[in-house]
Amino acid sequence: MSMTVPQMYGSLVFNDKVMRDKLPKDIYKALRKTIDKNTHLEIDVANAVAIAMKEWAVEHGATHFTHWFQPLTGFTAEKHDSFISPVGDGEVIMEFSGKELVKGEPDASSFPSGGLRATFEARGYTAWDPTSPAFIKDGTLYIPTAFCSYSGEALDKKTPLLRSMEALNREATRVLHVLGNTAVQSVTTTVGPEQEYFLIDKEDFKLRKDLIFTGRTLLGAKPPKGQEMEDHYFGTLKPRVAAYMHELDEELWKLGIPAKTKHNEVAPAQHELAPVFDTTNVAVDHNQLTMEMMRKVAEKHGFVCLLHEKPFDGINGSGKHNNWSMTTDTGVNLLDPGKTPAENIQFLVFLMAVVSAVDKYADLMRLSVASAGNDHRLGANEAPPAIISIFLGDELTAVLDSIEKDAFFGKQEKVTMETGATVLPHFAKDTTDRNRTSPFAFTGNKFEFRSLGSSLSVAGPNIVLNTAVAETLSEIYEELKDVPAEKMAETVRELLKKAILEHKRVIFNGNGYTDEWVAEAEKRGLYNYKSTPDVLPVFVADKNVDLFTKHHIYTESEIKSRYEILLENYSKTIHIEAQTMVDMVNRQFLPALMETMDRAASLVAKKQQISAAISCKAELARIEKLSAQYDGIYEAVEKLAADIRIAEGMSDELGLAKFYQATILSDMAEVRVIADEAEAVIPEDILPYPSYAKMLFYV
């Protein structure tokens, strides 16, 4: 008998219910205090938890455990150890101690460190994160952990994320207390990351070197039909895709991941999964697991799941929408405007803290979503522009306008939607529309950061967002901490007015895809970093170093290391793509083009054998055109190869990244233009890899 969804959900997670059942009451209370209050975990508590965790894991078939962490590769890492411990006479027992639970020692020498440690300094530590539940996968107990060097520097994405959550919690709680809301003891940020992805047939994937090595197609003529009919978005799920999504849901539910929504996206073969909100730290872990399970389940169904931001040219790429909010331990969403937002002072203070943070640190917001893959999306008419702005909608914009002008804002009455069909039910119209062109949009009780690329860890954007908002809340607290209660309302209103005047330039409710907005944003003085090499240096700008070090998110050495890693990753990514293109063109495409010309030449010879009078004008014209294309591709790929050799001799990391962006990508584009034009006439049986049409429409 199969399990029901409630029985299945979280069945492989060492969650609160399991802890209550398995742990002694005093140990459970001590662990909950650590989780809820960020207090230190004593070793006797860790020992008791380890015993219970091991027994539960063994009951569910686990034989090994691993400290699961998120190094600066953008992926996850794990080293598996068995529970077995020899006791003599050829027998073993299953053991797991508190020491093994709280600390691991993986070799840190081969992970990116950006100079934080030398290659010969191999020791690194993983430390248990009790705020993210352990889980079982493939017969192994997975323990979410932080990862640091021998000298204590963070070598992962989790540690600074936890630091940023603590910083925001501290500053938000102080502001609430000064506003008179002393019942609140903590504030947590919550995130719900929507994940877009492509599914293609596994056999097609195996024939594409570009997809294998880079995750995106470097060559490929556009098919006769793309997404212009808009018939795939929310369309009927194909049976193979529906079966995949069904199994993916079940696997995610077992791991306690609240997968909620699934549908076809705009591009052919593109889909989306969206979860319910969770605490930011847990949501980040869950999103990493989601991407892993997407790939794993796809294999079982004969698919490959593509998470690159732009796997196919000419159709929409994939993003990841980061829905972010703040919630108190009393259950209040601080970004919920309520029925009368103009009178909701607490909401307005936190709203303006976010607006101010995004305006002041828009450069860091842009940096947090920068990657070689995402550069193909941002600024195109499929994703938000590279310019960071905020959409608030008509009602909230009007509220802020009234505060700025000391005017009265009347309550907006709910409007009933009239559809014109009597049989359809009446429902209240929302007070604001949705803006899909905005990079940072208010969507009712949260902000949706829409600029993230599909393969990106959501840790980075949330570290920046948490820290920036913590800083503006800190400034608000300093302004209000000594204000008498009788003057608080007046002072807050003046503070809001000042913030609106200083930061309203970042608010834009129009179409972010237009050239007019680019010109307007420039007039407003907003940042417009068009590529990853352009924006990376802002990481080490003084104001941003000051921000991170003030709130103890990163040390200066940790900032420098991440800057160097980002530069290296960008250059390495483009280098691999360029090398792959040279290989594909020389070993696959040009031979296929030559074979196409040989076939045309053979036809000419056969016709002339029949009669010299038979016209071969069309064939000769095609051969001449193909020959010119062959020469053009050959010359372009030779230039690309020569420029790759130049890049390989460069040592300045920023200069190298800019060379790859300006020169190598330009070379690759030149190769592709000619190759894609030639591909359109190469017969299917000669083309050495599956065409766009086959990959996108034959699933």
C-alpha cells in the first residue's frame, strides 16, 4: 500500500516531530533552544542527539553519514563515512558520536579558496548546522554543515548566510522594540525560490559536446518554430514530462521540501517548480537539493535536466525568482501592508528599510546575480534588465507620495472584478498589478528578486539582501533610539519622508524592457553593469567592504578571496566554452559541411555524366556558397583559437575576464553566425549532433 502525501512528507527528515519522539525531553528542549535562540550547543546534548539520529537513520536503511556542505564551487560536497566500528572477533557495531556529528575534517586543499590558504594547508572543518534538518538520501544520513579553513575563514556559502540572518534578526528586533513592539524576540527571513529548467532527451544530450561540457548549446540554427505562438506556457503537460514531475514531487516531499507548483514555462521544453516559503537557511539547502533531485529523477525518465541560464539561443533562458520576506517569532509578516498600509507605521518602516537598502547597495544586488551564464539573460526581453529598480505598484507608490507631500491618503476600497459573464463568481481585484519586467518587485507581502540565474545558489543574493537591510535598519534604530514615546509617531513620519526623498529614484513601475527606461535610469544615477567583469570590482569597493565587515558577514580576506574566485570562475567558464566550440567546429561541423559539399559535387558529376547540356546552376551556386561559408568559419575559428592562446598567457585576473568578455565571446559569436547559417542547409543525416528542432519539440 502506497503512502499518502502527509505520510510521505518529511519521512526521510530528522525533523521536529522525530526529535520530539526520539530525544529525552531535556535534550529536546536544549536542542530547540539552540535552534530557536542561536545559543551554543553543549557536547552532552550533541552526544544524545547523535545517538538518536543514528538509530533513526539505521531504522531507515542508512549505513553511512556525511557532512553535507556548500563550498565556493556553487555546488554541494560530501564525504561518506560508515557507522561501523569493529569490536573484535570479526564483528562490528553501528556507532555515531556527538563529536562526529558536530565536526568533520574534509580535505580543504582542492576547494576554491581565493588565496585564503595555500595548497599544502589541507585541513578544513565542517560544523553541524542544527537549524537545517538532517535527512536520508541513497542510504546515507546527510548532515547540513558549514565549512571553514584551519584558521577559521569561511570557505562556504552557508556560514556568511547564517551571519547575515543573525545580523538582520538583531537589527530588525531592535527597531521593533523601539517602535513599541516588545513582544517580538526574533525576526527570521523567509525565502521561496522558484526554479526554471529545461528537459531534453538523454540520447540527444549525449551527442552534444557543448551541452556535456558547458551546459549550453554553442552552435545551433533556429528551428522554424520557437516560442512565438506562446502555446507552451501553462500548456498541457506531455505524458513523459508529467510522469517526471510526479516522481520529482514525491522525492522532494520525502526530503521535506515543500514543492507546491509545477507548470510549463514560456520556451518549448522549459518548465518551472515553485516551493512554499521556508526559513532562508533551510530554503537555500532545499534549493540545492531540488536542483540535484531534478537531475537525478530526469535520468530515470530518459531526460537530462538543463539548469544553465541560456541553454538555447533565440528562446527564453531560465531564471530563479527569489521571493523574500521577514517574519517575527509572533507570526507577523513585516512586509504585509494590511488593509490600510498608509496607517501601518511598522510596515512602512520596514518597507522603506528595504527600498533604502536596494538603492544604496544596488551594485551589490547586481553583483549577487552575476555569472557568465546569466549575462546572456539580463537585459534581454526575457528577464529583468541589469539595472536594479523596485516595483511597488500604484497603491504603495501613492502612499509614499502622500507621505512625501504631507498629504492625506484615503483608504482604497476593494474593487469587484466584472468579467461580463453572469455565471462566473465575483472576486476582489488586487490593489496593484504584477510587473514581470522588474528585477525587484513587491508582490503583496514579499519582494520577488527576479534577476537570479537558474543555476545560481540563492545564498549569495540573500546574503546581500539580508545585510543591506540590516544596515538600513541599524541606521533607523540610531535615529529613533532616544526619541520619547510622545514624539515617536511624528519622528517616524519625518524619517520616512526623508528616506522617500533620498531613495525614490530606485522605484520604477513601468516597462523595464524599453530603451527609454535605460535612458531614464541613467538620468536618475542608477547603476547599469552590463556584464559580470563590469560589476565584479564592486565587491571590493570601500563602501561594500565596510558594510560586510561592520556586520561581521565577511572579513576583508574573505571578501578578497570571493572576488578572486568569481573572476577565476568567469574566465574558466568562457575558456571551456571557447575550447569546446573550437573542438566541435574542427572535428564535427567543418567535416559535416565538407561532406555536404561533396554530396552536392557528386550530384553535379552524375548529372554531367548523363549529359553535358544539363544545367547544374543551382548545385554549383550552393557549392560556392557552402565553400564561402567553410572558409569564413575556418578563418573565424582560427582567430578564436589564436585569441584563446593570448588569454592563456595573461596573468591579470580582471584584465583576463574583460578579455574573455570583449574578445573571446565576440569571436565565438562570429563563428556561430556563419555556422548556424550553414547548418540550416546541412542534411539531417550529415549533421553531427541533434538540431534545435529535435531537442526542443520531440520530447
